[in-house]
Amino acid sequence: MSVVKINAITVPPERADELLARFAARAGEVSQMPGFEAFELLKPTDGRDVYLVYTRWRSEEDFQAWMSSPAFTRGHAQHHGQGPVASGSELWSFEVVQQEQVV
């Protein structure tokens, strides 16, 4: 089964619009990577300041290949050029053990 990586990004409320704008303008290179299955940006609706960047991969090796690729560097160029929007982040890792979806 797949692996899931969730980047939990703490964003001060005054920087939330900037985060959303950066994701809207993102390079989108991740979707071209071998083993990539899904991406979602989750915006909190309960007063929290933590946004979740959800990606699903065929394998841990595919995710690691993305992390070490030139495409990853290009995809995160805004972060390096303009500085981080977040005040902190944490990478969570999961293995999918059950799945159900509508087809």
C-alpha cells in the first residue's frame, strides 16, 4: 500500500493569505514524479493555525526520490527566495493500511 506524508505547517494568521497564494502559484512539479499519487492542501476551519500539506506516494523510495530531486528544489524556490511563511513545520509519516474510496 501507499505511504502518506503530511507536512503540518504553523502559519501566523496574518500570513495565511500569503501561504495560500504561494501554493496557488506553485510549480506543480510533484505531480510529474514517479510514484506520486495525490496532493491536498488542507486549511483549518476550527481556529487553528496549522495547515496540512498531504501527499500520497506509491512507496517511501518514491517520496525520498522526490525530496532529493532537482524538481523538489524548483518546487520550493519561493520558500528559498522569499523566506518562509510558516513559523514552524513538522513532517508526519504514515503507511496506508486500509483504504476505501468512491470510484
